[in-house]
Amino acid sequence: MKPINPAQKNKLKTALPSVSSPPIYRIEQLFDGARQVRLLHKGQEYRLSITKADKLILTK
């Protein structure tokens, strides 16, 4: 297999869609002092809870 020369490499970069990082949400902002929030995804409700051990649990 031949190595890709710099001109080809630049062409490949522009041909591929850019991948951005997913957004980051601070738990303090999302929960706003509560221990549980409800999330709606495709008509289904989920609950994201903070446990006594300060872990996160997602349940349907």
C-alpha cells in the first residue's frame, strides 16, 4: 500500500464530514438542585437520578 501524499491527505480531510464533540452539561445546571430529572426521548420518558452514593442512574 502506497502512503498518502500531503495533497491527497488534504483532499480526504475536506471530503469527510467534520466530527464535533458532543455538548457537555454540568449536572448542577441540569438538575438545578433536584435529585432527579425526567428526560423525553422519542415519546418515551426516562429518569436520571443522583443516588445517595452520588452516582447517576438512568431508568425508563
